[in-house]
Amino acid sequence: MHEKVVIVTTGGTIAMKLDPAHGVVPAVSGEDLVASVPGLRAAATIEVREFSNIPSPHMTPRRMFELGRMVEEQLAREDVVGAVVTHGTDTLEESAYLLDLVHSGDKPICLTGAMRSAAEISPDGPVNLLCAVRTAASPEARGKGVLVVMNEEIHAAREVMKSHSANTETFVSPFWGPLGYVDPDRVVFRRAALGRQTLRPDDIVDDVHLIKLASGSDALLVDYLTERQVRGIVIEGFGRGNVPPAVLPGIRRAVAKGIPVVITTRTIAGRVLDVYGYEGGAKTVLEAGAILGGETSGPKARLKLMLALGMTSGREALAAFFDTP
């Protein structure tokens, strides 16, 4: 008797085909997708649940939150050992991270997708789906949280990012590398990701915004969001979390209005840290009342803040969710 894996489909390139009049569009149902993969039903007993059939840019944090609830309901069944979510690649790393934050059990959740649609030569969706199902059914995947399985590699949701707009090797974990890989005969893990967190609010707070800084940036966008009285702001600063000096007064104004401001780095790896004490250095940003975001990327820190605001408020309480050991 095979292990049972539930495949939850959301859409994306993996579920698209060519419409001569409109280009590549969502068209393939979940059952069609499973039927197109030779050997899939030999890898596990499969059930398919269709959550949506949308392009990746149509995914929203609220939809991700609802997706997480649906997946958790499936994993609560005694006969299910793991779940696979098929997803568009543009926002896959964000959905994977949010699901990882709200997932508290040991059963694995594997996200996968495709860079080449069924309309192209050598589509990668079928092998990615097969590898994801085999990983979700693997006893070694238990307790490792949410995983991204693409290009025969296994990545941790907390670490992974899309690095190329078109290449099939697009998903990487900068600095850390993959957790393992999927070979024809077995699933191989070589390490585990540490520092996973669980946040399970009753609801998600949508009104949180991300600003990416560049040389010469000022407080214009921060002030605009402050005037709008948004619920939270995440800023991608430079290096260790430094910002141009003209941004600092805007951070102070936002904090004075009770809006939490989280500082992250626009670099692809490394922590923000209050090393630099010049005007706009991370030390002065911290003194202005901002929260240092640790290693978390800007898009992922935004999702974490949305969940954290659904559980608590106030700088100190929110800061406890960021840059934890």
C-alpha cells in the first residue's frame, strides 16, 4: 500500500497551455496535471484538491493564508503523509514561507512549479511534480517544514529564492545551498534548516507594505504610507540594514504614529545588524525605533509582519518574532 499524498493545485505555469490567440494561459485542471506525469501514481497514492487556477502574480497573502488552512486540513487526516502544492514560480517563495510559518506539524509540505509550460519544448513541470510527490512521501522529509522541490533539488522555504526570470535552475538558497536532492532511486537529505518559527494567528493583517531603497532615496514613500496610517512598513535597506540619511526622519515619524517599521537588507544573504553608527546606519535606525529583521528577505519579512500583527502589537512584542536565534 502506497503512502497517500494530497496534491493541492493553485495554478501557475505548471498548469498552463498555449492559446494561439492569447499566449500561455491557465487551462489545465489538477486531474489533467496528475494524468500527464508518467509514474506519478506509482510513487504514492494521489488525491487532488484544486484550490485555484491562477497565475502566480494573482496570488495574495490572504489567498496564501487560506491555502495554508486548506493544506493543514488535509494533513490532519490520518491516512495522509504529506502534501504537494503546485504553484506559479513568481510568488512561490512567498507562499512557501507563509505556509512554513503557519505549519506546526511534522508532515511535509512540498511546493513545486514549472519554468517551462506544456506548450514549450522539454517542459519541466512533470519531473518537478514527480520529485515533489516522492519527497512528500519520504519519511526523511518529516519535521523539515515546508520545502521547495524544483530542478531535482530540495530547498527550505525560509532560505529559498527565485534567482532567474527564465532558467530552470532558478530556485537557489543563497549562501546555504539546498537541503538535498531527488535521485531516481531515493530522496537524499544532507542537512536540515534550523531556526524555523510558527505563527498561527486567527487572521492575517493585509495592510503591510514593502519599500526597496536605492542610492539617494528619501522619506517620500515612508511618509506617504505613514499618512495613510498603514498597519506596517518593511524597508529593504543596504548591507547591514543601513539607509540613506534622508530616510531616517521618515522612520521616526512612522514609529511616532505607532506604525511598526522592520528593516531588512536588499542583499541576498546575511543579517541586518546595528554595526554602523553614522546617520542612517543600522544603529541609528534601531535607535529611531525600527525593528531589525534578521536574515529574512523583504518580501518574507512583510509576510511575517502580517502574521505577527494578527497575534500582537507594540514594538517589543513584534520584535520578538524577528532575528531570533
